[in-house]
Amino acid sequence: MDYTVQNQPNAGKLISSLRNTGYDSYSAIEDIIDNSIDAHARDIHISIETVQGNLRIMIADNGFGMNHDILDQALRLGSISDKSEISDLGKFGMGLCTASISMAKRLEIVTKEKGGEYLYSCQDLDDIVTKNAFIKILRRAIKPEIDIFDSMISGNSGTLIVMTKVDKLSDTNTSQFATTLSKSIGQIFRKFIDSGIKISINKKIVESIDPLFLNDEGTQVYSDELYELPLRMTSGKKESIQVKIIILPEYSTEKNRQLKIGVNSQGFYVLRNNREIASATTLGLWAKDPHANRVRIELSFNASLDDIFGVRFNKNGVSVNQGLMDFLKQEIGGQITSVIANLKRIKRSDPEAQIDHSDAEDVIAKKAKLLMTPEAKIEKRSSREVKGETIVLEKDNKVEYERKNFREIKTSPQGMGARFESSSMGKEGVLYECFQEGKIIIVRWNTDHPFYERIILANKDDKNIVSGIDYLIFSLASAELKSSNDDNMELLINIKAIMSSNLRSLLS
């Protein structure tokens, strides 16, 4: 078939649409850093400053620099470039253009190869939209451009990126933005920083941040294995992935907060060519659970597996295909299940895992007169209950109560009060049980229910949250006990069962 007519895109519409391609300003700058590392730069300087009221972002590196032909490609969408699947970080030739336009309208480049001349190129989105054409400047650099290049780059080669007309920065507080950017770069490029590459932001060195805490003597490497994938690439080559399963040390609650160890940070940290592209994702291998907060897994692969891992051009996240998902479940799913199960056992045997409900019990006792509660009952219960509870003994046809591990309950002057307990009732059990001992309303949490694990246990050190939830469940328990009779007993049981089931589904 003969094609005789070119089908050029509408430049103005397309370039405006490409400003919204999934980048935030942090990942955009990190994508530009990829180019610096691919150019073998050892020093990368980032400057974020306001000049005459206008924000300017500059990224300078001492890499190989570019010649005329490479610079011509650099400001094209889908530029032609030779990338190594084993070591290079760039992808699809889209990074520099799409990254820069996601936050700035004007992009300038000054570059120099060793022994070569200073070159300059520029694109301005306002000009592209006005003229509705993909246009740019490409020429030798002039003295002011050379001067700013030399002021930021020492050596015989390098590249300077200058972004102005910055109108879509993720955080307009530039000091705050720089701090967040430093932490993000420190984690994403930690392997490169540890290998000696220096990255600085406003003259402050970026320190590497290891989410696996491998330098902490308390960190346990559960396994570190190379897995050959059950597939063959079109080249006929077999590919492998490296998986390292880590169990973090048991820190104090305060240190966990400082180090941001929690539900949101557990999971896989995925590295593509040693550059992190996804963090704290379970890849569908387990539902996030507070008991797995100490589980971190580093998964490394090279760029030849991009399609299988669903890597996008902005290198921000993965979407693994079903074949890889099944392989991971088969090879490491059992290990992860064992690790989490063991951490659960440790947590349940740990006295610190017990929840303090005393604040809620105190408030309920003080406000007993204002509360709508059931009438006092003396309830005969089964012959044996869980540890720390009433044991009912029958002697000479009289009921007597013996208390094991007695804990004093705060009550009102009239003897009204509440006691919160916990017991294992199974994952399919109701969220809580309730009953009365005289004027004391007892609420027993089900420790196996996901709500207890993910909400109560996860916030055990925040008394405001625990007490607030205790008040809610106490109120439900009071309503249940006050309203319960032979006619509606089944209805109340069904309501609680449906509530427990829905919460289980939502939190699992």
C-alpha cells in the first residue's frame, strides 16, 4: 500500500496534552537525572531558585555531553537513541521532553562533548502553541550561555538543563520541595549514590536512603535468591530476577514513626537497572496487614523485562502480567506467608501488643448517668471463659464467681461501668461480642478480625483513636443489650454478622 500524505499531529494540542502524562515534579526531575547517569556523569548538581521573581530549575552534570546530532534528537518526542537494556535508565526516548514540559514551558540545553564545541538548544511551549508547529532553536552556544555552563560544570564535558516558565511545580514552597526531592532522589538512586555518584540540591549533598535498612545490624536477610524466569526472550536469551526478602528490626513505636515503618511502607521495592521504579507495593501477593510492617522485599530486573513488568515511560510504578504474578506466587509466595505468620505469632505473644482501653473505661464510668444503658443483669455464663475472665462455678445449686487475673474496673457511684477485653474468635467471627456482669457492660474484641488488626492494633499508641473507636463499639453494645429480647434476637445477630462481614471484606 502506498502512503502519499503525511499525517502530522496538531502540535499545539498535542504538546498541551502531553503536559499531563503522569509525572509529578519529583519524578520529572528524576527522569532527567536518568539521562545524566546514562551519560556516565559522576557529579550532578540541581539548582532550584527564584530569579527576578521567576522560578528557575537547573540540572547540571559532568557526563559525556552531546554532539549536534544527539542534541537535535534530545528535544524530539520519541528521540532515536541507543540504550543498553542491561545498564541504561532511559526508556522510549521520551524522558527529557515529557519530563520538562510536565512542569515548565521553556527548556534550554547547553552541552559540550570532550574536545567539542558548546552547543545550545531551546524549545518554548508558548511558541509551539502559537505557531502550531514543533519548532526549536539549535545552534552554537553564545558567551552568556557558556558562562553559566562553566559556572556549574567543571571538566571537559557535560550538559546543563535550564527550565523556566515553571508553572506546574508539585509544591510551590521551594524549600519544602527541595527537601522532599532530596529524600526521593536519595531512595530512588541509592545504588548509584552508594557507588560514588554525587548528587546535590542547592549545594546540599543528597544522602542515600535504604528502605531495607541493610546496614542496621538488627535487619534480617530472610532470603536472597536469583530466580530464572520460565520464559525465553525473542533473542532466545533466558532472563532472571533477583529477590531479597528482608525482616526489619523491631523498633520502638516512636522510632517506627520517625522511620515511617508501617502499613504504607511494607512490600516490594522494585529496581529496574538498579534504579527504584516502585515502592511499598505487594504486587498482589498479600493484603497489607500491620503484622507485615517489618517485611520489605527488593526485586531487581533489567530493562529487557520492561514489557513483563509493565514499565511505563515515566518509570513510575509497575503493572506485572499474570504470568509473572503466578511465577512470583509460586516461588516466593510461600516464603512471604511464612514470614508474616511468624510475625503475627510474635506480636500476639508480645505484651506490648495488648491494647490499653482504660481511658475509655474511665470516661464511660464518669458519664454513666448520661448514657442510655441496659438494666443491670446477673448473667450465668458457660463454665469456662478465656484467660482473665469470670469462671462460673456451681456449688450446692448456688452460682459463685471466681476472678482470675483480676483487673479493677472503674465504675460510677452507682456501679455502672465498662470493660474491654480481647479474644481470638477466628477471622470469620463477628467483630465483637458483648454481655453484662451486673452493671458492667463487657465488650470483647475479636483479635482475628481485620478491623482489629488494621485499625485498633495499628493505632494502639494513639489513645484518641482507640478511645474513639471504643466509644462507638460500647454504644453499639449498649444498644444491642438494651434492645435485645426473644423476638428480635435473631435480627440483632444478623445485623452484627453483616456489619462484621462487610468490614472484613473492605479491610482484607
